[in-house]
Amino acid sequence: MAVKLSPEETNIRKLSRSPIPMNFVKKQNGVWNHQDWLDFLEYLKGKKYFPIDTDRVGLLLEEKKAQYLAAQKEK
């Protein structure tokens, strides 16, 4: 019997498989402020990614930021 995931878990998994987090990081050149963060969350709401655990979204963005900055060093 399959375990039914919560909407929050379903949405964070869907987001982590999408290009959206890395696109945000690239657009911001790896740097963003609180308003940029709030705007990103509003964007996610518009794309039907809510409900979602915003702490996990933040961790996902930090992970993508680390990947982005590592790739920039290689250039």
C-alpha cells in the first residue's frame, strides 16, 4: 500500500524536480534579499506550488545557490 504524501511534501518534491529554483538563483546571480524571497514565494503560489514548507524551499534555494556558485568558479 502506497503512503499518501501531504500536499506540502508533494509540492516540495515537484518543485525540487523543476528548473524553477535554479532559474531563480541564476536570475538573482546567487544573491537575493528578503523582498526577492517573498516575491519568489508569491510566484510559487501563482504556479500552484502551495501549500509548501517555506523553510524547505529556502534550503532548496541555498542548495541550488551552492551549485550555481561552484559552477561560476569553474568558468
